[in-house]
Amino acid sequence: MVSAKEKIAYGLGDTASNIVFQTVMLFLTFFYTDIFGISPAFVGTMFLLVRVVDAVTDPLMGSITDRTQTKMGKFRPYLLWFALPFGVISVLAFTTPDLSQNGKMAYAFVTYTLLMMAYTAINIPYCALGGVLTDDPKERVSVQSYRFVFAMLGGLLVSSLTLPLVDFFGQGDRAKGYQLTMLAMSCLGVVLFLLCFKGTKERLHPPAEQNGSFKTLFGSLWQNDQWRVLCLAAFFLLTGNVLKTTLAIYYVQYYLGAPDMITLFITLGMVANIFGCMAAQPLAKRVCKVKAYISLQLLAAVVCVLAYWIKGDQFVLAVGAYMLWCGLFNMATPLLWAKMADTVDYGHYKTGVRITGLVYSSVIFFIKLGLAVGGAAAGWLLAGYGYQPDSVQTPEALHGILISFTLYPAIGSLVVAVVMRWYKLDNQKVAQMTLETNSVAR
């Protein structure tokens, strides 16, 4: 059993990660287009290029962590080593220098690239750490539920405090406000990463005789067919999710015509995220987590489609639909990450090689590809529908924001539900694998 104290310590690591991740998801596109002053088309292309490059580094980082040997473990040391660099680069990414348009584009490209590299260096080991805290399938769901509750608390901090802090620190200078807001949040993030490092313990280890060559590790990974299912699901999942969350600000400010309600809208979404994550463990105790995951994706898609018919003057109904979608979507999130740990066990069971870091990082590779495509699509769609920053939008642009916020993300959830029909690692199968693997080890 993993103690509640350790689960909380582990969850604080994702609070730290989400202070930056949710800021990027919710505000970075808006910051670049309306504060920093570069075009949405360039932002979309930059997101695609940087996130694709960043995604390629994920499996490399995973294989590095699998080959890491220290007295502190394989994964925990990276929380200690990269907490401060991650915080510093986060501030630089939200800094607006006095440069020409080309200079600003170059600065944005460099700092955003560094931010994604730092995020990879600390987040890949952090995610893999969750797979070595316990081998109990139910405890894994519990660990991930704690993790994502605390992750969404980080998101709640971001959604509720970012714009008020921007106004407080900036005093009319929004560029300065974003920079100082990110400085405050980054300092908190560094502290939380260090608490996560101190409060967790690695318990599962690869066989002592395991060959750690890159060829062996990648060869074993490819034999894991359930890993391939998760990779495909992760890509489509994040494509739709990022598209919706990126466009939330535009949807509220322009389609709903309520710019003063942006903070309330996204904050209530984060509250729904928290309750969704909290509900994951009770749900997994009563229902097969594979069937539950598929059902939740289908329900999330239905809510997205229904939201298309909400009119621009129906703010309360729009908030309700967004909260319902957030709750359903994030009820499924801990189930997905628990499946990653099960997939590590499956690979060990099938090939005799345990590659926790590589499995997590390669699934995150496809998550990053989804981030890249979803983020790029948001910028391209805004440009394609004729969006003009900080001005009255045309009917075509307003309809484009609406359809991109509702119908397109629904397609992502539907595809994920279809892909997950190929996933076979239910609780019974995982328990059987664990028993047989432990018998062989003895």
C-alpha cells in the first residue's frame, strides 16, 4: 500500500508541472497573439514544429532514465536536478523583449523550444515515477487519482489567479504582468517539485540481469501491442483536448461576448476537472476501467456536439456544458495513466524486459504529437476563419471559433473510444500477469 502522504507528495509534482502546462494550454496562444504581438498563423506553425521536435526527444529521455543508476533511484533525481532550470525558462517564455517583429518571432521560437525541452527533462521521469510506486492495479488508479486531483489544483491556481495577477503586477502593462505572474508561479513550482522528490520512494525495479542497450529496449517496446494501442489513443485524445482548451478564451471573449467572465469560465472548468479526477477511483472499483474509459469518451463527445447548439447569449448553459465536459474528460484521465503502468507490466510479462521510462515517454511522445497538432490546428483555424486579434470578429470567424471549440474535439473523443476497443488489459488480466511474473522471479 502507498500511504496517503506519499500519494499527496507525488501529486504535488503534477501541481508544479501544471502551473506551467496549464498556463501554456490556456494562455500562451492568447499571450503570443494579443500581448506578445505575433500572428496566429506563425504561432500555429511554431507550436507544430517545436512540439514535434520535443516529442522526438521524449523516448530518448525515457531510455536515458531507464539506464540511470543513482542512490536516489532512476526517476526521482531528475526532479531535483531540473526544478530550477524549468522555473527560470518558464519565466523567459512569458517575457516580452523590445525587439522587431522578426526578433520577437525568433525569441518566441527559442524560448518555447527551451521550455518544452525542460518540461521533457523533468516531466518524463516524474510520470515514470508513478509506475514504480506500486504494482497493485487498484492502488495505481488511486495514485493517479491523487496525482490528477493535485494536477487540477495547479490548473485551478492558473485559471483563477493568472489574469487577476497579470492586472495586479502589470498595473496596465500586461506584458510586465504576465512576466511577473509567471515568476511567482515558477517559484511555487520549484518548491513543489522538491517536496515531490523528498516524499516519494521507488519500489519496482527492472531485473538485475536486464540488458540496458538501446537496441534491446526499443526492440522489447515494439513487441508490446497494448503499448501501441495507448499511443494511438493518446494522440487523438490530446489533439481534441488541446484544441478545445486553447480556444476556450476565444470562445468566451468573442462567441459568448463575455471577456470579463474568462477567469470564471475556465476556473469552473478546473473545478469540474478536480471532481472528475476524484470520481475516477470509485468508478474503477465498480466498473471495468477499460469499459469505463470508452464510455466516458463517448459521453464527452456527446456533450461537445450538444454544445454546438448553445447560443452566444446563453452563458450559464455554456458554462454548464463546459463543466460537464471537463468532468467527464478528466474522470477518464487517471484511468489512462494507470493503464500505462499496466502496459509496463505487460511488456515485462511478455518479453522479460521492464522499461518503465521508455513506455511512459513513448506514450507521452504521442501525447506531445497530439499537443502539436491540436495547438497548431487552433492557430491555423483562427487564421483560416479570419480571426483578428482584439477586434470585432466577423460572423465567419465567430462560427469558426464555435465549431472548432465543439464539433472538432468531439471527433477526437470518438476516435479514442474506437481505438480503445483493442485494449485488453483489464484488472483480471493484470493480476494474472503480476502473479505469473512474480512466480518466475522467485
